[in-house]
Amino acid sequence: MPNVAALMERSLPRHILDALRSASAVASQEPGIVSELYLVGGMVRDLVRGEGSADIDLSVVGDGPGYAAALASHLGGQVTKVSEFGTATVETGSLSIDVATARTETYEHPGALPEVTPAGITEDLARRDFTVNAMAIDLSNGGWGELIDPHGGMADLMMKRLRSLHPASFADDPTRALRAVRYEARLAFTLQPATVNDMQRDCVHFDAVSPARVLAELRRILDETARTRALSRAEELGILGSISPAFRIAGRSLKAIEETPDREPLFHVALIGARLTQAEAASLIERIDPPADWREALGAGSTYREIASILERSDLRPSEIAELLEGFPVLALEAQLQLAPATRQKAALRSWLDELRFREPLLSGNDLLEAGVPQGPLIGQLLDELRRARLDRAVGTRDDELTLVKRRLRVLL
């Protein structure tokens, strides 16, 4: 296998290279904890591709958490996220270093969490998702820079192929299907036909995957620059439908996601929800169990469509627009604005989002008390009337508002 030490020297930022040298030094000082140390994962893949990466993943033949503690002590950092799978994270300054015990994994049934057994680096690489992610670089003093590539990951990188390691890969972990379209989109690679066949055959096992794991992978897709391509492929290959029959993304929503690359992920969630029916949104929410802001964004679309036709009326007053749109999540309405045709509906949405929602009475509740309005529900009622009047420009100044209040008091008291 080739030695990439010179490539590491040329390509890795100095602070990352220094961290890897420190990791190697700690490993040599702790023979009772670690016998072999390797750099694995995305940094290896991206280094060979000539791309930068800040994800430091170390595989330890030995005691991963024990080694992580020794490394943290050496670097002046701290250990976090120790797991039952023999993993830990070292946080030090701006660096986050993931440490894992080299292991094999077995699955009691498709979609289950794995049962792990300590192993060597060859077995550890064999459990990974795709060949391009199944390479390692030796960080030991004697083997520094040796590339380990038992599954042809280097050749697949050169040919821009994305290939799983074995036919049961997606049965073991169906979320690899979401990772597949994410990597395919990010790397501009092509999923190989056999991998696609295995994926489509075994996506039925998504039913066994917890909502939290599915949601985590969806978040990662939405964080990608190439999110539109990944989502489109997930739709095309039937992955979304395997997660939930209600999970679909309308073509216009996909186009809108592509047109708004700098918007936050929650806005793109709202674009997905914008074209779901009420039943679809409810079913999807139940399946992925998202946080409250996702629930609002996914669920608002069907409610909005019930009033969309009303927003096309030419005789709508601003106060009536406010009454229709108040209470909707702002991002959900911004998503509808992105999707709306250039009609009165779009103008109404823009008016509400840009101006009307900020137009409030000049008088406060205390001002109404001073004007002689008795304490109680009448205060709220009059403030609502003042707001409607301001929205419709029936009042413009504080004096206008006081005049309206006094006129209404004569009727209401």
C-alpha cells in the first residue's frame, strides 16, 4: 500500500497535523491501552481526493475511551460523549477528535443497533458503509502514513464511484441509504447499480429504525450544500417513501430549496411541508418525531392552503389579511411566499411579512387606562380595534387613536 506521509505534510493544516503527531506520541507512550492507531473516515477520503476536512476520526486497536482520556490529558482537553460502543470524543481548543475502539459489529435484526466486539483494523474497516470510507492511515511511529485500503476505496475515489462493502449493508443499517445519497451529492460520485439494488431491496427495514436516527440523517442532508440533489435522489430511489409513505417532496419545493441555498435548514423543512396534505404531515411528524419547530414548519402547509384562495380576493383589507395569517410560523409563510405564483396571494403574503405584522397601535394598555377605560377585558378589545384601524390606516396618530377610543367608549359603556 502507498505511503501518504508526504501528502499529509503538504495538505493538512499545521494544527491538525500537530494534533495527529501528538496522538501518535500518546499511543507510543501507552502500550497497555493501545497497540495500533489509525486515522480513518472522511479525512482519509478527502485527503486522497485533495480536499480539506476538519473531521479527525481515530481508530484504536485497544481501549478507545482509555486512549481518549490519555490524549485529552496530553492536549489539555476533555473527554465527552463516551458511548457503550467504545467511542469517545476529545475536545481541545477548536479541535474535536473522535476516538473509537476498532471493532466488529453484528446486528440482531435489520435496523437494530449493533452489538460490538473489539477487533483489528481490517475487521473495523469491513464494518463501514462505503469503500471510499473504508480506508485508514497508520499513525504509529513505525508505519506513519501507510495507507490501508482493503476494499478498493482508492480506485473508487479515482473513478468517482460510491459502492457499499457487502450486499447486506443496508439491511444492517437502513440509514446508510440516506448517507448514500448525501455522499453521492456532496462528492459528485455515482452510486453503483449493485449498491442501488441492495439499497432499494432493503429500505423496507426502515420500519425498524428509530425516529431519532432517521431525523439525524435528515438533518445532515439539509446541512449539505448539495441538499437538493440529495433530496431529489432520495425521492427518486424511493428512500423517502420507505421512511414513510407520507414523505414526499413536491417538485416545486425541490426547486425552491435549490433557489435558496443560503437559507437555514428550518426554512427548507417548511418548503417540504408546504405541499403536504394534513394527513401526510401528521403521518410524517409521527414517524420522525421532530422538535416543535419542525412540527410547526411541516404542519402549517395544509392549513395555509385552506386560506390561500381567500388571499386572492381583490377586496381584502389589510386587517383581514392579518386575521388570516396571524398565528402562522413566519418561516412557513416565507416558504409559501417562495412558492406562490405572482398573484394577489403573493402580494398579500409579502405585505404581511414585510410590514403589516409589525404595525401596532401607538397607544398602550396604560394609555387606555389613563383615558378612562376601566380595567378588564375591554382594554384588550379596544387594543384589537386600534390595531385593525391602524392596519387599515383608519387612524394615523395618537390623537386619532384617542378619538377612536372615546367614540367607542360611548357605545360600549
